[in-house]
Amino acid sequence: LLDISWYTESMKAGHPVEILDRHKLQEQQVDELKEVESIVPSYACQRRTTLENHNTVFTDALSLLAENAELSDEDGRGVAFRRAAAVLKALHSPVTDLLQLRGLPCLGGHSLRVIKDVLENGASSEVECTKQSERFKALKVLTGIFGVGAKTAERWIREGIHSLPQLQDSAHTLNRAQQAGLEHYDDLNQPVTKAEGDAIGEIVEKAVMSVLPGAQITLIGGFRRGKLTGHDVDFLITHPEEGREVGLMPKVVSWLESKGFLLYQKTTRNSYLESKDGPARPSSNMDRFERCFSIFKLPEDAKEGTKQTETLTEETPEDTGRLTTPSLVRDEGSESTKRANLKPWRAVRVDLVVSPISQFAFALLGWTGSKLFERELRRWAGHEKAMSLSSHALYDNTQSKYLRASSEEEIFAHLGLEYIPPSERNA
Ligand code: DCT
Ligand code: MG
């Protein structure tokens, strides 16, 4: 009998390896191998994906193609690239040979071609070509405006608008969100740091506590998964007594507005009703909470306040002064950044969501992400368990009833999945 323990161990550790003497194996060993080869499970919500990515050359390439597909109204292709990238993100070592990918799920022919190209030539010609295409560049610039989606960008491009000056010179009237997006374009396209997220958290907490003492605020989105930067900051607000959260958002928004913290906001009311909406409304699950899309005006000193507290505990006194000087902390690369540094504040995208406590666990799970992890959770629920999962509830179609949960752990248990903590949901 060949010793195949090295093989099974490697596979279980997430290092796919090739077994060369396959023909010499006993039947029972072949069965064992089949089981092991399914060890990288096909749903991202069955896998642990930390931020430690050993395959960024490949995942960056695949993510760019995913982004291009999504911006081109080809969501199916987008998801296929996202799934392929997510499988590579979950591996525990760098891929150096195509053979290592044998038996892994979600790697279609197109994705494999891209990986092969990168392995052989150091870059994918399709990716390079996409990056340089006028269309892709224009889509990126235009969708970089808050309030502009792929459809609008596409329409403008067809009219010959490829850049911000061209848009400004055009006769288009922008809506309020887009106007704010254009006005704060540079700030909003600069990544938000965890320190800035924490500074905003303090402001939001002050606002919430002063209008509804006892309410609870949780940082959600990428920062909850441990990311160090993000494109926005997301918060979930609830109150331990069901019903006390009703009408909270307008009060929080008024407080923030009265203190001059908001450059833009649009609030939508909670429109979710279990009895009326029924279980299976996954496509609309993102917008049925009381929700506020906003652009915060974050004073530089508020941010420094947070930095200072952190630095004081971590650095020697001599270092403190240096680290709290914003000009050294911030990237001074571009002209626009230099200009932005002259004003004593910076614009940051902030999303606030209010949930009743009875839906809190579902909201927390649904808003922690990543987007692919969420998508896969819903696909798993529907395809494997005949259940409908949203950010409000979990419905069991077989038993025709809602399954209650007061923690994320309980939801994973209802779904028959091993619990994956937020830091391992970075698919
Ligand atoms: N979400 C989702 N499906 C979407 C959009 C969002 O499931 N189509 C969930 C998952 C993440 C959460 O909402 C917050 O959304 P984003 O802020 O867009 O994601 P993020 O992971 O926080 O990314 P970033 O760090 O760039 O803000
Ligand atoms: Mg976010």
C-alpha cells in the first residue's frame, strides 16, 4: 500500500498537491482520495477565509475581471470570477503550478486560463488589456462618483463622456447624491482607515446615546471582518427592547446634522413586514431596513484624537508626536490629496442601519459580509437546505415556518453549517 497520509494531510491543510502514482492506489485509497479532494468545499460559507491571502497575484487578476464583468452588466460572469478568486484566497500557500489546482471547486476554464497566463507570463494579457481599455477606465472613473451606478456610467460613456471634466461640461443635471459625490470625489475615493472608522464610531455613538440611551451600536461590514481599510464605514444600531428603535434614524440624523457632521444623507424607512413580504425576497433584502446612506464630515482633530489615544498606549513619548502629525500619516502622493490636506476635515461614506432586536442576528450576519460570503450563504440556504435567508429572517420552506435566532451562531446551526467567525468570512 502506498503511503498517502502526506497527501491527505496537505489537502486538509488547504495545500492542494498532486499525487503522481495514482494508478498504483488500492480501490479503498481511491475512495479516500475522493473524499479528501472535496475538502475545499464549494460554497464560500463552508470555508474559512482570513485576510491572509497567499495568492494575491491571481486573486487581483480575477477580481479585476469580476469587476469589469459587473460593470458591464454581466453578473453571471462576475460571480464566476469572484468564486474562483475566493477559492484561491482560502488556500494556505501560494499556487506555483496548475497541477496544484486539481480537484478544487469553482475554477472554470476561463479562470484557469487567467491563472495559467499569470503563472507562465507573470501577468494575464486579458487583465492588462482590460485595465488599459478606455471603456474600463471610463467606467471606473464614473462609477467612482457616489450615486453613479454601472447603468448610468454606461449611458454617459455612450454619449462620449469618459472623464469628470467631460461630465461637468455636459448638460447633464446630476441628482443630489451625484452632486455630493462629485464634490467630494477625491476624499471618497481614498480608502477609509480603521482609525477614521473608530473616530466616526465615537461620533455616531454620541448621537445615538443622546437620542436613545440604552441603544447599541455595532461596527459591521469590512471593519468587523478585521480589514484595515474600506470604502465606507457601516454601523448597525438596535435597542434591547423591541420597538424602542422605531423612529430612531431621523433623530440620529437630526442630531448629526445639527452638529454639522453630515455633508449628505438620504434616509429610507424600514419597509419590511414579515406577514406581508413573506419569506423569499432575497433580492430586496439590502434595502428594507431603516437605513441612512451618508457622507460624513470628519474633522481631522477627531481622527487625531483617536490616533493619539492609540499611540499613547503603544508608542514611546518621542514617537507620539511624529505619529500624530497628519501630514506624515497620510499619503501625500497626489496633488488632490495635498489639496485635501489643506481643509481641516475629510469626507467619508458612512452607512447606518437600524434593526429591531428580534432581527438583529440576521442583520448582523447579513451586513458583516463579505459580499460573496453573503451570496453563498443565501445560495447554500436555498439550494442545500430549502430555506430562504435574508438580513431580516430565515424561513424553512419544508416546515413552512420562520426559524428564530438571537445570535449568528444559531443561524449557522439552523443552516447546518460550522460557525465561521467574522475574521474568517473574507471570501
Ligand atoms: N452586502 C451584501 N450585498 C451587497 C452589498 C452589501 O451582502 N450587494 C453586505 C455585505 C457587506 C455589507 O453589506 C457592507 O457593504 P460594503 O460596505 O459594500 O462592503 P464591505 O465589505 O464593508 O466593503 P468595504 O470594506 O469596501 O466597505
Ligand atoms: Mg463597508
